Amino acid sequence: MSITCFIKLCVVAAVFSLAGYYAMPFLAMGGSPEPSIFATGLLIGTLFGGLLVALNPLAKGSKSNDNVLYVGNIPFNAREDEVQRLFEAYGTVKAVRLVTGGPNKRPKGYGFVEMDKAGAIEALTLNGSEFGGRKLRVNSAKNKTTH
């Protein structure tokens, strides 16, 4: 569970605790339930918060990158617009990002292409094809956390 999920869970628990604190006096039939109000609200909040986290597919790390392609072995002199033109033959290109690094921001020879899903599947056929005198490596991008 990420820290943001944990914070959301705590917020939901606190909201239910406060709701229980203010609603319980109206629902209580005699006696003094104050000591258990906070604990009850916290329990209910935690249960509902946990349910929300469990049902949220992004919280479980199942974010899909099916439409993002890793492109490796790109010529160092290639420009983003050239890579975009190459991939546009297979579908709509939403974004191209060539990775650069070091103090001179030189190209590292790889990048990412985001396309519509059908186009991304078709563009996988570019794997092993020549571009600028180099054989491209094209496959589905993976999240860093899944390596």
C-alpha cells in the first residue's frame, strides 16, 4: 500500500469517526456511549477505506501501459518528429519522448512512444526493423515498479 493510499484510509477513518461522534448522541438510547464512539467510527472508517482501496484498480498497481511502447537502439541523431512519423504508419501517436541524460543532455538511444491501443499492438511489428542504420527494439513499456 502506498503512502497516499494510507493517508486516504486515515482520512476516511477520521471522517467516519467524527460522523459517529456527532450522530451517536442522537441515536443513543440512554447510557453514555462516548468512549466507544471514536473506536466504532475508526473501525467503520477503516473497513470502508480498505474496501475503497481494494476496489480501486490504480491503488493495486494494475495501471496499464498497453499503449506505451519502449523503443530501444534509436540512432543518437534521431529527432522526436522522425520517430513519430515512423510510428504514425501504425496508428495515432499521442506522445514521443526520447530519453536524454548527462550534463550535455545527449540522447541515450531509447525512448517511449504513446499510441492508441490498436496502433501500439500493430507497431510492435517494428521490433527488429531498421531505422537510421540501427535495428530497433520495440516492446510494451513496463512500470519501473514491476521490474
